[in-house]
Amino acid sequence: MSLGDFERRENKNFQNKCKYLLAQIKVKDKKVWEELNEEFQNEVYVDETWEFSEKLIKIYNDLN
């Protein structure tokens, strides 16, 4: 599975995409993952998952 496999629509639930991205970030930097995972678990609502996934993509790309 790659990032391109996910549809880009704001009206869908992107929780699975966020979980996938978080797993990829965890491989690169566990401390960053801990902070983002905490935010995802406690502060991100279903209707905010698209925006959060975009944030995760940027962070993941910056880690490379």
C-alpha cells in the first residue's frame, strides 16, 4: 500500500490513512510518532481526519 492508494476527498473518514501514516512515521522517528499519536487519539475528530492526514504527509516527507 502506498500513499497514492488513498482517495483524496474531504468528506470521507481518513482514520485508516492516518493510522498508516503514523506507522510510517514511527519507523522514522518514535518521539515524533508519540506526540502525533497522542494528538490523533485525543484531539482529532472523524471530520478532521483529512486535514490531519495532510499534516502527517508533510511531516513524513520532512523526515525523509
